[in-house]
Amino acid sequence: MVSNQEAVDIARPLCLDPQKPSSPLSACKKLVNLEISRESMDDTKLMNSANSVRK
């Protein structure tokens, strides 16, 4: 499981990089891979964290 804060800490820097417009996608992929590596099934938190970063 990835905590909300951990997800934001991972995704925020990638999503706020103006030099890389595909960074939000990279952030999502990184979070998905982390969830998979931890054998987590908590996709709701992942989606909520990704939406939080975009705001």
C-alpha cells in the first residue's frame, strides 16, 4: 500500500515539471508500478492522489 502522502511526494515533482508535458503520465506509471511491486489493490487511493497533484 502507498500512503496518500507518499503518492503525492512521488507524483508532485513529476507533474509540476514544465519541461516535460508527459510528466503526469510518468507519475501515474511510477505510482502504478510501486503499487504493483507492493502487491496492493488500492487503485482508489492511486486515482485520488493523481487528481490531488493536478490541482
